[in-house]
Amino acid sequence: MAVVEVGQVVEGTVTGITHFGAFIALPNGKTGLVHISEVADAYVRDIKDFVKENDHVKVKVLSMDANGKIALSIRQAQPRPHREGGHGHRERRGAPASFEDKLQRFMRDSEDRLQDLKRSTESKRGGRGASR
């Protein structure tokens, strides 16, 4: 039985899927959970679009608590694509994104989702949209 430690990237097998994540059997015989937010960089509406039972996946061990719960991430186990061009950020190959970069990406994604929501709400209400 292999030893699994926090920060390690290991291969596991999907043993179960729920609306909030996927259970992964690890090489050490234990089972960990990949929360739906740790499946992909993109928004995940349905986890079944990304993994199926019995899939072999690479996961990063995020944490292990005293109760035996193991938090995993498929998203963080994937190599980061290098962005060309840059915008004056301090992004280097292999360097983690800074807090400012993450915040900027979150704000941009949130704004996009809010615009989509407003558009769909306005179309359902028949036009001008916002309740007053």
C-alpha cells in the first residue's frame, strides 16, 4: 500500500459521483473527495460531464484531517497552460497565480455570469427586465 501525503499528485479511480463531487479510490486503499469546485477550471454545472465512474484520474491531495477525510483536486493536478502575451502581470511559467490575478479572473467570470443571468431573466419577463 502506497503512502499518500498532502501536496502529492497520485492516480485514483472514480468510485462514486454525487451532485457535490466525486469519490476517488486512492493507491493507499483510502477514499477521498473531489469537490465539484475542484473538478475543472471552468464552471461545472454537472460533474458527470467531466468524470464517470471507474475513470482513472490524476488528483492532488489538498488536505487530510484527523477524522480521515481526504480532500482532493483534479483541477490542481493538471499542468497549467502558459499564457502568451501577458498583461504586465508577474506571471511566469510554473509560478502560481497571484491573489490579484485570481481576484481579477473571479470578477470577470462573475460579471459574465451576471450578464447571462440578466439576459435570461429579461427574456422571461418580456423585455425591460429589472424589477423596481
